[in-house]
Amino acid sequence: MAKVEMTVNGRSVAADVEDRTLLVEFLREGRNLTGTHVGCDTSQCGACVVHVDGKAVKSCTMLAAQASGSEVTTIEGLAGNGALHPMQEAFRDNHGLQCGFCTPGMIMSAVDMVNRLGPKLDEATIRSELEGNICRCTGYHNIVKSIAAGAKTMGKGMKKAAE
Amino acid sequence: MGVEGIGARVLRKEDKRFITGKGRYTDDHNVQGQHYAVFVRSPHAYAKIKKINIKNAMKMPGIVGIFDGKQLTGDGIGNIICGWMVHSKDGSPMNMGAWSALATEYVRYVGDAVAVVVGETLAQAQAAAEAVDVDYKVLKGVVSAEEAMASGAPQLHPEAANNIIFDWEIGDEAATDAAFESAANVVEIDIRNNRLVPNPMEPRAALAQYDAAEDHFTLHTTSQNPHVARLVLSAFYQVAPENKLRVIAPDVGGGFGAKIYIYPEEIVCLWAAKKAGVEAIKWTADRGEAFLTDAHGRDHVSKARMAFDANNKIVGLKVETLANLGAYMSLFSSSVPTYLYATLLSGQYNIPNIHANVKTVYTNTVPVDAYRGAGRPEATYLVERMMTTAARQLGIDPAELRRTNFVREFPHQTPVIMCYDAGDFDASLDAAMKASDYANFGKRKAKSEKKGMMRGIGMSCYIEACGIAPSAAVGSLGAGVGLWESAEVRVNPVGTVEVLTGSHSHGQGHETTFAQLVSDRFGLPSENIQIVHGDTDKVQFGMGTYGSRSGAVGMSAIEKALDKVEAKAKKIAAHMLEAAEGDIEIKDGEVSVKGTDKKLGWHEVCLGAYTGHNLPEGMEPGLKEGAFYDPTNFTFPAGCYICEVEIDPNTGVTSIEQFVAADDFGKIINPMIVEGQVHGGLAQGIGQALMENATYDADGQLLAASYMDYQMPRAADLPNFQVSTTETLCPGNPLGIKGCGEAGAIGSPPAVINAITDALGHNELAMPATPQNVWAAVQAGGMKDAAE
């Protein structure tokens, strides 16, 4: 058994888990944070992307023990309190989702993309940066649009914060 | 109508829960006393089960039961059936072999379930499943349809001699042969439609609960049609009578056909919960299991000949198709390569004589059934590759050959059952050619060639049949069910509205579009309307969502129920306002007497219906109406897709430079959602054309059984799509809807392949057009040029 302590969506949590417990299992089963999904067994689909210490991580590829001591943000904690993060809003405004299963991972990857590369993202960059996220419903067309729009709004927020 | 009615781009009501992680899919549900099921699966394509030894596994911690097929059948659980009877041309019924949810004597594909292990935790059940020792006698299996029919091939089911399930035909063979006799030109093609794995992003899952006190089951499952699941689980598989079985399909993460069928896992989890004496059993497929057990799609091999007269008018079409149905007959498997395929072989064209012969066979592969488009992509691929090939051979422009043969008068009876009710094929072809700047393709090609690249353009003019279907018609063709839809509209005393529908939304946005119908009818804001679906305890019955039927059939049922609600509300209002019923108007949430200032709020009329204080003589209180809608015909979405590609001859890599879609879906309720459906369909069709391939090795191992091996389109593989619509209304249903869910996947593969073969300058290219296949085709073209 491993003792893990981490901050999940701003709350500190501690638990004893089996050594092999994956971060995604810890979040879904241990914390009932079922917004993080499992879509494959091979770290290909990205439905399980969360942020660990501010960086996008496929939570099916990390042990809960490895995340011990970290700050973890899941889709549920991205905005919180009924508010929407600009990227969440952009997905809704641009019909960037259909069945919704890949969506949490898409949004978490998209936010990470803006954090890393800044808010001015062209179509080719967005498409290539989505290499680790698979969607079977949308053909990506509206996801790309959503991310461009969400990035723009995030950029305005960043500018405002800088001022 | 205001901003939320029919035709408005209303943002989706359901999105908030999905973007905040509050969607509730089957695996997100957990209940008290929940155990976990893990299936022991065959590693062999074909083998006899000699012995199953569970002794060691049963001793492992947390294991409460391990059950096999003999126990399952011993408890009277019925075999899995195909619900559509197809007869061979000699009149004999299809040769359906037995399929037990857990194999009893033989396993017939890699992944066939042999036993189920029930444990307190998933890890315990997984560990014990590894310890179940199955002794197999491995047999030689067969993977391809051609080999399965060959003499000396392994025989998979005693019912099906030579592995042939049926040998079916449609059309007048003698008349078609006669047409070929007098033809000026005959064009032939041999084509293969590659096997695909549907791959909804949410893997299948089941949470089976058993209440011993009530002898009652509840199943949460990933289903496109929970009522059909309940019916089949009850009437055919004898799991429980319908009144003792509640099926809930909560949020479902995509379906594409793969979640229509009732699979072994759902049956076994229900049965095993009772058998093991536990309150609940959960099973969730991992992606590897999904590849090995979700019904696959396509897998046709066809030979086709098309005959033309001297004026390039088509005089006949002959088709021979071999369809691989896998190891067992899945629920609708027989209908896909027959009534959903060969009935569309007339395409958008006047073809006086058609004859098609379809043979279906068993092989040691995953069962094949309907996947997005289901038969219609196979028909369209054949007809549209044929039209482009013919244009090249006859030396005329591909658009011109199509126009020469377009159907322009409606209704149009084809020689293969379908009667097209409306359409304007010139309009969609014109729109697509304009949007793609078809006329200037030559300039773009020259530019590519300057860079050392090859460039091609291809089109596909598809027609498909949706809105499945008139119950009596499909009944006469062998369907075991009726294909109507039901709806119930419940108006609450405060005027808010609940619509209960038998359709099921798993990405299609019904919670938004169905609400738009109510908004449009009564002028209510969409937040006052709730769509209820996916629960057999709430919705009385329904046939579910597949075949692009929820608009044309599901919404028509809602319209019918709304008609009844409106009529009753008007009667009540007329009585309350002391006016004639014919003068009552319901608009913008108000009920008024035309031409006067007399009016009531919608909520006042609704409250009046429920207080019952002042109702017309003899009227029952309440405002709730139900309807069943049975379509009168199929609907016929049609359109034109144009694809332009650039190929690097050194690597064979094909890039899609532009993709244009011009579709006619009839009336559109929400253009935003319709465009999204087209985008998604195109992505799956382009995936089939360029990369997706469920490849087996000779021993029956599925080589492409993970996302590392089965290539699906990622964002960088696809362009932005240029989509538009033209409109001819469907005369067969109250809204004029045709359906839009599958068109993209149906129309796009031939457009892509026609574009690539245009660039290549020859027709020898197999689908999928992977870089390897394209590179080889470039080389073959070069050699051909050199030889000439």
C-alpha cells in the first residue's frame, strides 16, 4: 500500500491506496470525480487528461503515488462554483462537443496548450497539438474552432491580469 | 418563430454538464454492494473447449463466483439471435448458427467469452480470471469470406453448409442480362470495402443490479435503444420478464451502431448477479475488449458491371457481393448487406435494370453488423467508384456522366424496392462544384505538379435511405420488430413541458432539438422544456436511435403528440375565453382569440386543465398526450461531396486539401447540430478511405486491436470542412425531415478514393489508401506509363 497526499481541485486529500492505483482510478473511484474518463488502455485517446502541477498529464499513465505531493486539477475544478472557464464556454459556444466523452480531456489539453504556447494559436498549431486527444464525433472541425476562440478569451484575461 | 424554434442555431442545453465533468455515463454509476465482472476470453480464433478448470481461481481472495456457458444455458438463458429473417434466393431461410452468451462447446473468434469471474474488486476479478485454466483443442479457422466458402474450409456452424448463411438476390436477372446484351459499353470494377471498428470513445459498460426481494433487475448500460434491449433480454434471452427489468441508458458516449446490439456481457452480468447472490455487478470494457467484442462494420468484396447505351445512359447494373458476417449473426447483421445495401444500388440515377446477388458467410472474426451508414456506404462506394471509373473509360467528365443519368422526376421507383420521394441532385452537384471551385482545379493541379506533388479531385453523389422505417414494409422484408417511434408530451400545471421520447441521444443533441419543436409550437423558452429519454421506467416504449431515424421518425412522433396537446389546450382555452375553438391562437407563450384582445397566459390554460374547475362538458382533466408514429416511407437524404487531395509521390502520403459537402436533408431543425453531424460523419468516412482497417492475421488474431494499431483520424489528419445544404422537403413526414446522421460517412469514401485515383491516373487502388498503398499505386502507375 502507498500513502498518497495531494491537493485535488484545491482540497487536500490523503489516502492509503494499492501501489498499482493509477491517478485516474484514484480520482474516479477514490474521489468520485467521474468527469475524467478512460477511453483506451494505451495512453492514446486523452480522455483522462488532468493538470498535475499546472501541466497536462494523461492520468491513466501516472500512478496515484507519483502524484503524491502535487496539485491536481480535474475538469470539475477548472472553474468551479457553477462558473465556466473561458475554454469550457468556448466549447459550448462553438458546438465543440457531441457525446461529451472526450470533452473533459480536450478542454484540459486545450487550456494547457494556451498556457504553454500563448493565446495566439493558428489552426495548424491547434491540430498538431491535439495529437494526444481523439474525438470520434466532431471531426475536430468545431473543436479547433472552440480552442481558437477559448484561447482568444483566455488571452484577454491574461492581458487584463498583466495590467 | 423566435430564436429557439425550428431552424434556429440554438446552443445545446446538454452541454453544461459535459463541459464541467458532470455527464453521467454508465461507468460513472456505482451502487451499494457492487461487484465486478471480468470475462475469460478465447485467445484462439477457433477451438473446442475441452475443460474449464476454476479450482485455483475460486480460491483467490474476493471471488464470489465463476460461471461458464453450460451453467448459463442450463439456467435457460436463450441464445443470441439475429432479428431480421432473410431468405436465400431458393426460398430457404437463413442458416443461423447458435450463439450462446458464454461459449459452451466451441469458441469461434478471438475474444469469444468462455466464462465470467465475479469478484469484490476489479483487481481481484482480473487476477482470478488469469487463473482460470481453459483447456482448448485448437482448430484451424478461417478469416476471409472468400476462403470461408472454399472447399475444404473449416466448417463453423453445423447449420451453415460451406459457411454460407444465405445466398440472396434482388432485381430481375434476366432483364438485366438482356440489357447488357444490347449495351454499347460495359464497365467493370472489383472492389473491397474494408472492415472497420466503430470505436465510440466511451467503451461499452453494464451495471446490473438484482433486487432479490422483488426479483427485479435494473440494468444501466451503454445502449442506443434501451427498450429494444429490454425486449430482447426479456423475450428472447429469458433474463427476466419485461415488468421485472428496468433498462437505463444514461449519458452514452457515442454509438455509431455499435451500441444497438444486446451483447453477451449485458446478458451475463444480469444473470450472474442473481446467480452469485450479489446486489450488483459492474463490467466496463477496456479498449482492447472493445476492439474484440464491439460489432465491426463493412467487410464486403464486390464485383460490379455497369452497362451503357451509346448516349452514355445507364441501361443495367449487375453486382455480386460477398459479405463477411463474422463468427455469429449479430442482431441486425442480415439486413445490412441486403435491404440496407442493395436497395440503394440505383444511386441518384435512372437505372432501368439492376440485379444483385449477395452471399453472406461465417468466419472466425468478430461479428459484423450496422456501423454508421450500414450498407449504404457500401452501396455508395460501389456506385460512385463505378460512375467515376466509367466516366474515365467513356472519356467524359464525371459530373457530366452523372448529370446524364440523374433522376429528375419524383416519385421515382427504382428496380430495387426503393421509391425516391423527393430530391434535386443537380442542385447539390452545382453547389458542391461551385464551393470547390471545380472549374479552376487544373490551375491548382499545375501548381502542385511544379512542387513535385500529385493532385486529384473526386466527387461522390450519394443517396441513402433513412427514417427507418414503415413497420409493415420492413415486417414483410423479415424484420422482427416494428420501426415506429413513440412520444409523450406532458404539460405540467405551471405550463412547463416534459417530452418523453423513445429516441436516445448519445451525442446527437436531442435535448436541444426536440425542445425546439415545443418552443416553436407554443413559444416557450427552452429552459421550460425537459426532454426525458433512455429509461424504460419513464418512457413507455421506443425503438431507439440508429439509421438517422430520430429526426424523421422520433420528431414526427413528438409532432403528433404536440398536435393532440395543442388541440386540447385550444378546446380548454376556447371554453375559458368563451370563444370558438377555431379562433384560438397559441403564440409566444400566450393563448389568445384571433382579432381580439382576449387572451390567457399559456400557464393559465395549463393550470385550468389541472384544476378542472372550468373545463368543457365531459372533458377529462390534465394535459398529457402520447403518440406512436409509423413512417409511410423511407426518407432519402442525398448530396454531393467533392474531395481534393495532394499526394507526395515519394512517400505516398495523401493530404486532403479541401473537402466540400452539399447535402439535402430536407427541413433542418438546428443547422449547428446538423453541420456537426456532417463533420463527424465525414471524419469517419475519410478515416475509412485513408487509414482505418481492422486487419486479421491468417490465424484470426486481430492485429489492429488498440489505438496504437488501428489508425483513426486525429485533428491533424483532417481539413476544415466546407459544408452547406440545399433543401427539398421530405413529403412523407410532418416536418419534411430526411435525416443527417450518417450521410457524411456514406458519401465521403468514394469522393476521397476518386480524388486519389484521379491524381494517380489509374483505378488500381485499394481502400484504405494508406501511404503504403498509395505509394505502391504511384509506382504501379509509373511502370504502366513506362510500359506504354
